[in-house]
Amino acid sequence: MNRTKQRQLVYEMVQNSFSHPTADDIFQSVRAEMPNISLGTVYRNLGVLVDMGMLRKIAVPGQPDHFDRMSEWHDHMVCEKCGRLFDVKLEHSLPEQLAERSGMQITGYSLVANCICPDCAAHTTFQM
Amino acid sequence: MNRTKQRQLVYEMVQNSFSHPTADDIFQSVRAEMPNISLGTVYRNLGVLVDMGMLRKIAVPGQPDHFDRMSEWHDHMVCEKCGRLFDVKLEHSLPEQLAERSGMQITGYSLVANCICPDCAAHTTFQM
DNA sequence: CTATGTGCAAAGGGTTTGCAAGTAG
DNA sequence: CTACTTGCAAACCCTTTGCACATAG
């Protein structure tokens, strides 16, 4: 894997972000520093970095994919009002729960829960 | 909600299926009985039926959406060899696990686990 | 020098939508 | 009669890809 400026910038942008950015978020942000970078390059580098286990991809139904740094394992919740992602750590490993119940080997999983985040719960005007 | 032949057929096809069909599977199948039905109509009816809680939509990362009847609540696993979907029932409700850990209200979730199904585990030739 | 990566623009795949005509109730 | 639904085709959105050029090592 060659170390190009583009790849470096894409990686750092996700690594330093707290907001679970999408490919386009990353594109916009990296473009500030390297105006000629193309969206295709961002996608390609995200793919490489995810395949190498240096970043995580989070598939959110009905939204473009989000990306996250490789911190301690956790799951994600998406606020159905504001669309932001939040982290959550389950007490019992989901793959273990699934393997035990199904008897099959679990090789990965994708989980996104819908929630109302504290901000939206607080600011929402009355609704029936 | 009007009761049209198209909507009826779409509903019945999913209701009688054991295979977690995609919109296109449903389209192909319904077309056998009603050759002029359009794919757009299938999508529209699936949307209506899911919104009314008569069918479930299963979002599988990297695949088109699948649909399922509204049987007892369960989760899904997708075999990474053959791509088929399988049902699994967790012992502890995931929304409860998530709510407890996050303190937020959980309004739904999407979970798909990757697995190796028994068929593929048995038939696979040796691989490193 | 050679493998790998890039920018660009076009294509891809699943899904949604605008519209005029058709149908349910 | 009126609101809802359909078929059709075009549009949409996110993502991938082919290609010729550029760059890392």
C-alpha cells in the first residue's frame, strides 16, 4: 500500500473526526487541503483503508455509508430526528449471542439502532 | 388504502414466501400472474405495506432490500457464501439491551449478521 | 522501471418520482 | 365523482469503474 498524500488525508480526516462522516463529508473536508482530489479517489481510499482494518464502515439503512475510526469495538445508534450517529457498547457481545442461538459461525454483523437523542428529546416541541 | 389486485398479489407473494424475497424477486413472481404490473408499482406497494406494518423490510448492506412477513419478531443472518437469509431469535431483546446501555429511547433497529450457513459449511472445499 | 494510485467522467444498480390514464369505493 | 393507484420512463443518489496520465518506491 503506497503512502500517497490523498490516502493520508482521507485517513487523518476520519481518524480526527468525532462525527462519523460520510464519503462526501470526507471529500469536502479533504478538498479544503487538496482542492484537486476527486470523489472517486476518496471512495477508493476508504475502501482500501476499511479492507486493511484501519477504518470501519457503518452501513445505515436509507443513508449513505458512514465511516469511523478503529477505536474499541462499539455499536451505533442513529437519531431519527437529527440523523446524527451515536456510539453504544453492548454488555454482551452480539456475535456470541447470535452464535449461541443459531449454531452458525458468525463472521461479522451490521447493527444500527434508531433512537431519539438527548438533544432532540429536549428540544422537540409537543407532538402527538 | 384501496384493495387493488396488484397490492393483493404483492402482499400474498411475500406472505407465502419462505425466502425473504427482494423487490425484484417479488416483481418476477407477481408478473407470472399479472404480466403488466410494473416494478414501480411493486416498490410503491411494498412501501405502503411496510408503513402499515403488514410487512417488514430487511436492509442488508451491499444487497438490495429484502422483505419478510410479520411473523414473531426475529433477526436475520446472511450467509456470506450463498447470500441466503436465515432467521434467528435472540434470547434478550436488543432494544432493551441498547436502551439500558445508552439511556436513550430506542425506536427501532436494523441488524444483519454475516454467517456461514450449514450447507455452505458442509460443501465448501478446503480453503486456507 | 513497474506497480500502484489519481482525476475525470461515464456507467451501474437499486429505488423513487412526475405524469397522464385507469380504477376503487 | 374523487381520491387513490397504476404503468411507463425518466430521474435520483450513492458508489464503482475504465482509461490515460502521474507518482511512489
